Amino acid sequence: FKGYRFHWALNGSDPNISLYNGASYKNMDGRTVLYLSGANRSYAETPALPIRVISFSIMCWINVLSLSSDHPVHIYSDWSEPHQFRIFIYKSHKICVNLRNSFGAKLLKIHLLFSYVILVNRKRHVEHSSVYPRAIYLPRMYIEKRRFVQSLIPFCVLFSHNQRKIIPSKWMHVAFTWSRDRKEGILYIDGIKEGSKSVSNGPLDLIENNHTVFDIGLKRDSMHFPTFDGYMRDLLVVDKALSGDEVKYMKDIL
């Protein structure tokens, strides 16, 4: 591929991969892969990549051991304020993708707060010889600058009933492509197109932030949640929207 291609085998040989909370490499079927323990909140990090204003593709192999039924479990993401993107599993049977952009200019929000002030009436009551307090509210104003954030690509692919399910202890290849030119995101599972979403208008760039890492297995804005529980290997990020044939080819050779 022209441009860049970041490939982490996730077998212990990669540079610039950081492991946390007991994340480790294990041998599985003769192949060394990354192991994350959801119960121990294990996760890993890669450097943040320059995907904000370009087309790109992200893919990896996952082998899920268990899933939380209540919380999203992240595969690969930049998901803390300001949130940029995430590929994740939701409620045990959905593979989901979110991309977020910034919509329009910074907005000014004016807040009028009322500060509670107690004024003491120092005139004593004749019968009870007590002090009567009198409360008033004095207005205080401040201006907040806030950028309105919207989801650029929000969608899930449901695996249930007559469709394939996420099967524990079985390898699954997950790939997402974002074409900035076509304004389209496509999700592939095991090389097969399973869902897509197009953008009709609005900014196409992901929201800008100064984050220095992307997370493997972690929902960073909720670090107390269980992390991904299982194995991963061959994480690939490419600076183009791969075609369906290219996704399948990469799945087969990795």
C-alpha cells in the first residue's frame, strides 16, 4: 500500500506497545498472541496515529473469552474527552463503530447562576431575643466556550438469531474502513461486509485532540469498567479505505 501501514503482530516483538494491569503475551495454538484479562482490567496502548483528516482502515483478529452484558467492551479506540473513534462490542452480540467530529464553530453558552448569600438582620426580636437571618440570591454570570460534538459515524452490526454470533473462544476478524471521499464507513467481519453507514453532510474530519496513545481493549473514559477479555493479534492500520477484496486478502495473509 502507498502511504503508511502500521502493523502490530501483538506477539511481543512490536516496538511502541505498552501493556498494563497484567496484559501479557501467551502461546495459543503455536502462535504468540496478546492476552487481556477483563477481570483485571488489562489493556495495551499503541501510539496515536494521524487518521483524523484522511481515509483509513483498521483491522485485527480477536478471540473473545467472555463478554459483559451491561457495558461496551472496546477493541481499539481513542475514547476519552474529546472522543475520536472506537470499535467495540456492545451487549454481547453487536460489533459497533463510532467516529466523532466537531460540528461548527465554538459556541458561547451564557450561564446565570445565583449565589446564595445570607444577610443577618441584627435587630433583635423583642420577645425571643433571637437574630433573624434573611437570605437573598445574588446573580453571578459566566461564559462557557464549548464545541458541539456529534457522531460522524454511529452504527452497530447485530449478531443474533439467523445471523452469525460472536462465539467465545473462536477467532474472528474485524475490519472497519472509512472513506472520506465517499463519506462512508464499512464494517467487515471475517472478510464479509456486514454493515455500512454514509454521511450526508457536515464536517468529515474527526474531532481534534492532543492524545498521544490509542487503546487496545480499554474504554478510557470509564476505566473502572471491565476491559476486553480474551486474545488479540495482528492489529493493522492503513491510511486508505481498503476495498472488500483487499480486506479479505489482508485477513487471509495475517
